Amino acid sequence: MTNRFIILCLLVLVSITNSSSLASNKFAKFIVWNENRKLTWNDFNAKPERSYTNMEEAQTVSSIEVGYTSTNKKIEITIAAKFYPNLSWHYSNINSSYILQHEQLHFDITELYARMMRKQISEQVKSSKDKSKYNSIVKKIMNNWDNEQNAYDDQTNHGANKTEQLKWENNIQLRLAELDNYKSK
């Protein structure tokens, strides 16, 4: 029920995928967060990594990808919460729906922060002149997202604390609902 996150933003993905065709193949397949599409164990296709000292049972790799284009002072920003099947794994003998729900909530937290980013950028970034605001928002939200992912695993003991797990599930669902206008489409 443990999890390790690799935080990826578009710039990191571009540099990695340009430097290695192997890495490119692993990032080529992804699932964009969708409220009607929950993760299944069949989505976890990477080979389990046994090098972790805490003997993780599964790992979800997700990212918030941000794209920015500017033409004639008009900007277009794309933000996507993505899950990477070829980087995410679980031990084949682990098929617990409870552990899968813990992993799903990691992906839901990624979507929550993508929504926060969409909201803040739509409210504060109006033209290409606002590039520094854009950069500041992205940096702050990515940092907060990483902190919340770590807090989630710490407070739930990677899902082992069922009382805390339920609190987190309720809290994240409430916060997602509050930002429903900014959900992934």
C-alpha cells in the first residue's frame, strides 16, 4: 500500500523523452484523468521495483503536464493530469481493491491540483505579459501537489491506516467537487 511519486512537468518530460527512445516509449502511453474512468490493476504495466526498503506493493506515476503557447499576446494554456501505465506497477499477487483505491486517490490528488492550476491561471493570467505570474502559479502548485502527495502517504501510512484513508478520500472528493468547473475534459 505504499507509493512513490515521480513528479513530472512538461519540461522534464521533454528532456527525458528527447534523450532516450526507451523513456519515450514509457511516456508515450498515458491515461488522462476522467471522472468516469477509474484505474484498474491492468493499468499498472511496469515491472515491480524491489529496491525500496519499505517493500512497496504498488507505485502510481502521475503528472500534471502544462503547456503554454502565445500568439499575438493571446495565450493558450493546456493542463492535464496524467497517469503512466508503463511506469506504474504492482506486485502480481496484490489485487486488493483497497490498495487500488489508495492508488486511485493519488491520481485524484493529481487531478485536484490540475484543477487548482486551471482556476488560478484562468483568474490571473490574461495575456503573454503575465508569463511571470504563470510561472509562479505553476511552481507553487507543483510544490504543493508534491507536499500533499507525501502527506497523504505519511498520514495514511500508505493506506494501512484505514481511518485516515477514509478521511483523505472524503476530503479529496469534497475538494474535487468544489472545483468541478475546472475538471479535466
